[in-house]
Amino acid sequence: MPEKCFYNISNLNKYDKYEYPDFFARFYDLIYEKIDIGIEKEMYLKIIRRTKGKILEVGVGTGRLFTEALKNGADIYGVDISPEMIKVLRNKLEEKNYNRVIVKDIRDMNLDVKFDLIIAPFRVFSHLPEVDDQMSALKCIYNHLNPGGIFIFDVFVPDPNLLLNGPDNFIDFEGEYEKGKKTRRISTTKTDKIRQITDYHARFEWEEADGWKSGEWDTKIRYFFRYELEHLINLSPLDLIDIYGDIEGKPLTKDSKNFIVTCKRI
């Protein structure tokens, strides 16, 4: 049997409970290069290229988007709640750019700079299950935008079939992370349809020289509906521009997989 390590958010305080463990950060890029969540990195990069001023990516993670934007000449900065994810990202950067990424919480970050564009891509906002956390994040985003600045985030459109019959010990990724060494992720979800929260459990297994290892991680994922998102933004200091079906501004349809919420600081 693989050796086990456990990482459960119930053991952590309020401001640590959304952090990712080291084994999650280690395999994050490998997994999400293969798993399609319906958000194209190139679409965000187009918006970044059109932005003249400073840009902030909240929930920057391991920098799948950030590193490419930086190579393309963007004046971009990143924050993430997880030291492990930031550690992976910094290993990809030249030392002169280390100061562009920092461990901060979207709900109470206090940076001494403002931005013309802030993005929270790849469903970062879904990891704020409580309304108080969502409002704190929106107010904090507002405070870090220049007048006329834009905030864009995406969350998934709920799929009723997945909410009712989510994966149960389902291997959603398996592959080599090094030559001759495999890793896999086994996912289980259970949804509370009243609270609109899905409890997500992931088990990671990977091969090392001395045998198989494993780690387990639990988190909560919030799902939203369209008019709920509109009301949420209207209660915040931000002004809603619109909710689109994709990053390029196409309208929502019955086939849309994500809500793209675009806001502005007037």
C-alpha cells in the first residue's frame, strides 16, 4: 500500500484552509495540462496583451498563465494563498522577477500598488464558499483597481447531472510525471444542493524509488447561478459590465460551460 499523508482543511485556520499541499502543487501543471475545464489560457492572454498598465492575477498558482504573460512583456504580478504553489512558480522565474509573486489572501491582501486589470482565472472564485468571503474579496479587488480598471473572473455553469451524480473514486488523471514514474488522481464529490457547495476529496498516488506514496486532500467548491452572480456584484463596490459565455465576450447560451464575469471600478 502507498505511504499516506493527509491534508484536511478542517485542521487549518480560516486563512489557511484553501491552501494546497506540496503534493498537489507538485503535480498541478501535469494534471491541468490534460484536464479540460473549458477555459482557454489564450483568451486571457489576449485581454492581457490589450492592457497597457499593471495587471494582477489572483490565485496565480503555479503560473500557467502568468509565466507566458510575463514572457510576452506584460507588467503582471501574482498573489496566491498557497506557499507551495508560489514555490513552484518561483522555480520557473528569473530571480529578478521573484518580487512579482507573493503569498497573499484575496480577501485581505493589502498591496501598495493599484492595477488596470485584475483577473481571477480558472475558477479561483469557486474556492470562496461563504458569502462573507466573496464580499471581502470583491471589496479588496475594488480597492486595488485604478479608476476605470477591469476585474474578470470565471466560475463554472452548474451541470445538474454532475451535481446529482458526481464522481465516486474516479481516476480523472493518470500519467507519467518522470520517465518510468506514474502518478494518478482519484476524485470523489458530494454536493449539498441547499448550500450550493460541493465537498471535493482527492487522493493522489505517485511512484518513488522506494515505492508508491499517497496524499489526500479535501476542499469545498461553491457553484453559482447567473442572477446570483449579478446580485453579488451589485452588492459590491464594483459595477457589473456583463456576464459572458466565454472570455471573448460571446453571450451565454444553454451550452455555455462557464460564466465569465466582467466588472469595472468607475
